[in-house]
Amino acid sequence: MRASLVHGHQDVRVEEVPDARLRYSTDAVVRVTHACICGSDLLGYRNTAPRPHGQRTGHEFIGVVERVGSDVAQVRPGDRVIAPFTWSDGVCAHCVAGLHTSCVRGGFFGQPGSDGAHGEAVRVPFADGTLVVVPKGADAPAGALLTLSDVMGTGHHAALCAAVRPGGTVAVVGDGAVGLCAVLAARRLGAGRVIMLSRHPDRQALATRFGATDLVPERGPAAIEAVRELTRGLGADSVIGAVGSGEAMHTALGVARDGGAVGFVGVPKDGNDGVDFRQMFRRNVALRGGVAPVRAYLPELLADVLAGRLDPSPVFDLAVGLDQVAEGFRAMDERRAVKTMITF
């Protein structure tokens, strides 16, 4: 079968690899129909977080089950499924508590020794605990279903961590796919006002389409001042940090109102730069976030997608075949695309 592998700085290649196969009785093999490139995939592409040469790429995919192990009971061959970006057994204490990303037997698709999503098929460990079956006959855009594997669930996690509440004011720092989905998530949770910090017209337009009520193109101290002007000097009740830089975190904390909350899901790039605990203490600003336990959120988000109440699919503004995956990476790296879908 064919799959995408990273070989160093801006070097992604599609090559022949061994066919995906069952290793354990709890596995399933899923034929990939759609996958996508994540902003975190760019860390390996840019070599800012080096990956071993030949490591598989990708962790977001949907597809059709081809084979299952003898102990798999919940998914069957022929089922259309969504795979969250991590696998989990579904029964450990962390999974039962809804924190599947901390599963004691879990892992990330694309990590060394596992199959990546950017390939024709994927071995899924703990298939019953990991995969979510799309009901037969369900009519939903493939792109909307694909967002549930990571980016929409991550935006939802950020909104929950930021304590978004009905009628509240939300500021979103970061206009990538996660930030844009966070706009949707905030509106879904009842936010009355959503301020998007963005300076790119195409992303501003999509944020507005998703429900943003105000746009702030400034950055740094100017952005903090602009948000405070929009909120009568108070700041936002809830702030979503969808960028992992220290500057973005400083901005997120700066635009939060006293007593507000910041939910962060951007992969940290520079440790705790930008986090001023004295300021947080003095102003009673809460900070919470981390890797999104997407598996926990999938059932409720899928129900809304199938009911037509939620459609994050416009976040995909470029579609390529597997042979063009390198161009998909380049387009996102150069900010010519928000998020790339790979079709098989």
C-alpha cells in the first residue's frame, strides 16, 4: 500500500509501505477514504519538532472497516467510521473519566511504530474503544465528519476549558483551523459575542461565516487594547488560545477579563513564555487546556452534524489526492491553505 512519510525539513514523500494488517485480536484495519493535514503535522515538516526519517504522517482520518480481530464486537467490516487522532481502550480509569488522551494503553496515530492517517489503510488498535460508527444511511458531508477526528473536537475542548457560557463574550486568539472551529464551538455553546483576532481576509470571512461578531486584525499590545475597547475596558469572559506561542498566550491572558478563563489548545512552542502567574493571581484569571480528548466529544458532535446543526466542513479550503500530499503540506506551511483534505 502507499503512504506518506517524512524524511526531514520540508521533505514529505509518498512511498510503498507494508500493508496494514491485524496484529492483535482487538485491532481493526480501516480503509481510509478521507484524511487531512493538521497544523501540528507542520512541526515535523518544518523540522521544528524533528521526526525520525521515514516516520508516517497524519493522525486525522475517516474510512471503512475492512477487517476486525476476533475480540472486536462494536465495529464490523463495512462500517463507516471516524477515528479520533488517538487510540484508546475505552475501559481504563482515564477513559471512563472522559480523558481518552491519557489512556494507559493509548497512543497517537503516526507515532513511531504505528500507521499514520496519510495512507491507504490504517491499523487501529483497540477498535471498540477508539472508532465511532457513522449510522448507515446517514447523509453528512465527508468534510464535516472528518473534522470530528480532531479539529472540531479540539475547538470544542478549548471552548469548554474557557468556560464559554450562554450570552458570554468570547475572544479567539488564532485563526487557523482550530481557532475557526472554536468560533463554531463557542456559538454552539451559546456565546452571545465572539471576537476573532485575525489579520487575513479569507480567514476573517470564514470566521464571520462561522459566527464571529467582531474582527480584530491587530497583534500584541494593540490587540489587547482593541479587545478591551470592544468590551468597555473589561475584556472577554472566555478566551480561546489556539496558537502555541508565548506571544499568543500573553495576548490571550491580556484580553481576558478579571475573573475570566483562558482555554488553550495550541501546541506549546516555547515553554511557559507568555504566562504571568502573578497577573493571573492578581486578576483571578483561570488557565486550563491541553490535548483534546476528542473520543469523549465525538458522539454529541456527530449527532449535531447528522442533524444539520453543525457543519465545520468549510474549514477545508484545499483538497488533494495522496500523490499530491507534499503540495498539501506546502500550501499550509505557506499559509495558502487553512486546512488540506486528502481524498482517496
